[in-house]
Amino acid sequence: MEGGKARRRMDIDARLERLAQRHEGLTETVELLTKDLSDMKVLVNDLAEGTARLLHVAEIHEKPISRLEEDQ
């Protein structure tokens, strides 16, 4: 019986060690994903600002183009 308890204890220790390693791996993955998400937010904000500037330029040039088309 003593051998069975020792083996069961080793099995539990090994499982706990694997669980701890998986937990560490998951923690690292979440940290990386959080960083990626933060980087993506910056890129999306930059894209939105660029799009707004482009829209503004298009609006500024829309009236002169309309006048040129009317003159023809």
C-alpha cells in the first residue's frame, strides 16, 4: 500500500507541475495578446485620424471641382 500512495503522490505532483506550467504559458499568452490589442488600438486610431483628414481634404476640393464641371 505504501508504494501506491507514493506513486499517487508523484502523479499528483506531476499533474500540479504541468498545471503550473500551463498556467504560466496562458499568462504569457494573455500578456502578449493584451500588448497586441493595445498596438492595434493605436493603429486603428491612426487610421481613423488619417481617414478624417482625407475626408476633410476631399470636402475642401469638392466645391472647386463642382464649379469647374459647371463651367464646361
